[in-house]
Amino acid sequence: SGTIEDTVTDQKQDVFGDLVSDLLRTTTFTDNSGGSTTAIGVGVSDNDVTNTVQSYIDQSYLTATLDVTLHAESVMEIYTAGIAGAITVVTRSQSDELEDITEGGLANDRDNGEAFVRDTTTVDQRNSQTTIAGAGAGTGNYIDNQVVSYVTGQSLVESTAGSVALFAKDASHIIGDAGGVGVSAAIGGTTGTSKSFAVGAAIAVNEIGNRDGHSVESYIEDSEVQAADDVTLEAVSSAVIESFTIGGAFSAVFGQSGGLAGSGAGAGSYNTIETTTEASIHTSSDVTAANGDVVVVAQDTSEVTAEAGGYAVAIAIAKKGAT
């Protein structure tokens, strides 16, 4: 980009008389053509939790006047948000000109005469802008818990004036969100080709019990349990997965001519819960509730909530040609 000034003066004597020829040339040239930019944004999160919670009596003798209670409980939470963004912008001036001006004095007979010539030339340089923006975010969250309450190994558990209770509870909770947004804009001059592309994507994978297994168990195995009141075995699983993913893309081209804008967006999530919830009495066990009930309960209230959205917008505005 710059200005070049070139001035030439030539004095001549002709047989027909005086001839004065002045040549003045001014050239102005501004170059703003070309331009390319690329931006990429990536966000990744990976979380893996494996946990064992146990409350048990094994190969033992236990007697109590009042209640005997074994309680195993896990409350595991994972909260993660993967976010990625990319922005690209290219701008160019509105015009590029080349101006050529010539003035001359001429004599065509013995008398002095003048003739003036003005020549103006305008040249539009071809601009070319390309912008690309891409953003992607992903998150993976995994929980595998073993929550167990049990009596085993030929144990003897006795409550002479109360109850015996075994509780196993799991309340694992995953909140996995992801978002990717790409923004691209090309602002061109009077001529040229402007291209703008934007892509945004997001994915979330949330799993409970899909790797090493996830179990909630309450049981009496190969043992004797005696209570004056109730004998209760309870296993409850209330695992929850919440996922929100969004992908967005915006691309725009603004210019006097030419233009191409393209955008794409996508989002998705994969969520699974695989849990074994069990309450049981087995393997030659002897259970007595003298003045109460024997209650065996297994309950699963697992829940998955997932939302995903992809939004793409492309705008091309030009006086000549637009896509």
C-alpha cells in the first residue's frame, strides 16, 4: 500500500515556434487484496469415579438388647461443562484505484496553440477473503459404585428386644453439559470473492455402571439373624443423569460483489444407567422376627434427562452475486 509520484518536465524548440510540453503524472495505488484466517477451539473433559461402600458382619457373633443396623450409602456427584468457541473476522477496504492523469501543451502551426488531454483510469483490485471457524466440545463422565450391606460367613446376629435392619442406598448423580460455538465473518471490498465457513459441535457421554458395573445390594447369606421385632433388608438405587448439549454456528459475508457463507452445527449425548439392585436372603440362612415382620425391599428409581440442540445460521449480502 502506498503512493508513487513521478514528475517529468521536458522543454523543446520546434521550427514552427515555441512548444512547451509539460507532462505530469500522479499514480496512486492501494493494495488490500487477499486475506485468510482460521480459528479452532476444542474443549474436552473426562471424569471416571469407581467407589466401594460396604457395611457388613462376616464370620462373627453379635448380640444387642436393642436395634442392630447396618447402613451403606453412597452419594456421588459429577458436574462438568465442556465449552469451546472460535471466532474469525476478515475485513478489507471498499475500493482500490489506479489514477493516471496526463496534461500536455501542443503547437500545430506557427502560432502557439494548446490542447489538453485528461486521462483517468480506475482499476479495482480483486479482493479475496476466506475465514474458517470451528469449535467442538466433548465431555465423558462415568460412575461405577458397589454399595453393599450384608451378613455372611455363618455369622449370628441377635437383637433381644429390638429390630435388625440392613440398608444399602446409592444416589449417584451426573450433570454433563457441553457446548461448541463457531462464528465466522468476511467483510469485503468492492470486488472479489469472500468465503465464510463456521462449524460448531458438542457431544456428551454419561454412563453409570457401564464399565466395571454398578450394584446396590442388601442380603443375608449363610447366617442366622434373630430379632424381637422386624428384620428389614432394603436396597435402593436412585441414580440420575442430566445432560444438555448445544452446537451453534454463524457465518456471514458482506460485500459489493461475490460471497459465500456456510455453517453447520450438531449436538448429541449418549446416556446409560446399568444397575443391579438386589435385596435377598439366601444360602441356608435362618431369619426370625419373633414379634414383627421380615421385610425385603429392592427399589430402583433411576432417571435420565437429556436435551440436545444444533443451530446454524448463514448470511450472504452482496450487490453482485451471493450464496
